[in-house]
Amino acid sequence: MTNLIDTYLLKSGMPKEELCMISRAKRAFYYYGMAILSVTAITLAALGLFKIIA
């Protein structure tokens, strides 16, 4: 997953030097953290809408 996002960032115009300044472990931690927070937010929103509707 990290390689996929890194490739996307490079293609979208992020300088390679800037990407290299951030270590791979920090980037992976950030990417997976954002994915977990997104899933949590979607789950909470769905549960909230379900309670409103039901």
C-alpha cells in the first residue's frame, strides 16, 4: 500500500527529495493511521444515521 501511495504522490507532482526526507516507516504509519480513522468515521456515521432513521 505504501508503494502505491508513494507512486501516486510522485506522479501528482510531489518532489522526490521531499518524499525521501520522510522515512518509509513514518509514511506507512501515517497512511495506515488515516485508513483506520477513515473506517472508524464511516462506521460511526453509518451507525448514527441508522439510529436516526430507525
